[in-house]
Amino acid sequence: MKQILFTLTFLSFSLCLLGETLQVGNEFKLLEYETQKDEKVSIPQQTKTLVFTSEMEASKIAHEVFEKLGDEYLKQNSIVFVSDIHRMPFLITKFVALPKMRSYNYTIHLIKEEGISKDIPKEKGKLTVISLDNYKITSIQFAASPEELQKLLGISSK
């Protein structure tokens, strides 16, 4: 029993050393990306809300909301959408996903390399919605539906 307890304690401590999940009060440092249109961009300092996903199902939630709002609305309201696609197979990314994403009327900041988003809090099937003030995290919430995302973004669902 003592050996199991020691092992669990050691593993927990080791995981803490490997990387800490972002929390309220931390600075958001993942600032430069490529868009779905292969443009190099950075997250503007005035960004108030960052919506993140690393799952296909959660990205559908964002798409349903952002397709209606459009890029101009996102820019005017300082909202940035980031999608981690590094696990997507290269051929699917190149010949299926990116061509489809290029037709979207909003910008997606893409993470294409493993490990870059490891510190971003995630919940299965949900979008991570991070509120920022000058890159400092002021809140972290999760949205499991288009209605929840709209509520977190302060959009009435009419």
C-alpha cells in the first residue's frame, strides 16, 4: 500500500514538473500562428476572448456560431479562434480540411505542431473560452453547445 501511495505521489509530482495548465492570472504566451489561408498572424494585444479547440466535435460548435457572425464581428469584438489540428493526418489536412476551412468567412488560427497547446485547459467535447486583458488570463470557461458559446461571448441567441 505504501509503495502504491509513493508511486502515485511521484507520478503527480512528475506531471506537475512537465507542464502546468494555464490558470487565471497567467500570461497567455501562444501568440503566433498560421491561418487556414496560410497567413502568418499573431494574436493582437487587444484580444479579449480566445476560443480554443483541439477536437473536431467542439470545432463544429464554434463553426455554427462563427459562420453566422463572420470575421468582421470577431475582429470588432476582439475574439480570436484557435484550433489545434496537429493530430490530423497530413493528407486529410492538406486535401480535405484546409480547402474546406478556406471557404469559411472567419479566421482560424491553426496549431500544426505537437505540444504547443499542451498547457491550455481542455474538457472533452467542449470549447475552451479564455478571457484576456493585455494577454493576462482573467477567466477560463468551457462551452459544450452553440448556445453556451454565445452566452460566454455575450451574444443573445435570437
